[in-house]
Amino acid sequence: MRTMKGWPGAVVSMMAASMLLACEQDPVRANRIDVTRPVVGHVAASVKVAASGSVNQTAITSLDVQTAGGNTILDQTAVGAISGTLTGHFEDDLRVVLHPNGKFDAHFTITCTCTVDGKFGVLEIVAGDTGELVSPTLASFAGRAVIKGGTGALSGLRGVLQIEGTVDVTTGLATYAYTGDIHFEP
């Protein structure tokens, strides 16, 4: 998160003011320096907003399956709906590596045509998770998704979301919840 962009400049300004005070070469000027307020400059901090909701894949539009070194690798594209703080429809490009022990790793990019707080645009979200089979027909997973940016009124949206959900092994479709913080960069 970049909520304190102006802070490094404030530290330098405070250090310079302290050096001026210590030198006492010009006590009149040193008394005019206010070191109690950080210099923020032109960058304002953005406000974090709590975000939560759910993601439901509704269809797999492409699937490629390979094996390598005992692992099964799935490259998949799916579509679905997202609800909650982020609302809309998405397409995700997903790579899952299934290990022989039933555990898996997934990395994916979601392109969401979304509305957030009445603002419309297309978001890019990158995510990764790990999980495991919990029964012959169900797998569970948890991970993290990062909102990298968007277009339109969502161009400055950023955020980090925790994700947790399940995959129906018979259909290959996932359902998961997301929670975290979002903010608009200035």
C-alpha cells in the first residue's frame, strides 16, 4: 500500500531542520522552522475501504491438460460473476499445478468488467493460491489477490484481498470469498 508517499520527504526535511537548529549559525531562521509537521508536498494519502464478497466461476471456456514430472498441469480459462464490493462479470486465465500428493498451486489473472462504489471500469487482478483435495469431489484453497489497476473510473483502484474457497472437482469450477482493503490512488 502506498498510503504514506510523502513521508520520506518529511523525514529529510525534519533532518535538515534539526541540523539547522544544531548549527546555531542563524538562530533567527532556525526559530522559524516548524519540524512538528511533515512536508507532504503534492501527494495525498488515499483512504482504505474494506472490501468483501464472492467469486463464482460459471463455465470453463478452454482447458489444456499436460503432465510433467508426476504433476498434472491445467491451463484453463473460465468466466463467472463477482459480487459484493466488486460487482460484475469476469474472465480468468488460470494455471494449476496438481501434485501427486493431492496438493496444488494456482496462479491466475482475472479481467473483471466491474462496478465499485458506483464507478465502472475493467479491473486487472492477479492472484495465487495453494490448496489440496479434501475429498474425491472437493478441493479447498486459500491465497491472495492483488488489484493491479483498471480502466475508466476504476483506473486508480488498488487493493489486496485474501481469498478462500473450494473447487468442485467434477466440474472444475471454483467458488470463493474475498476480503481485504481497496483504495483509489490519487
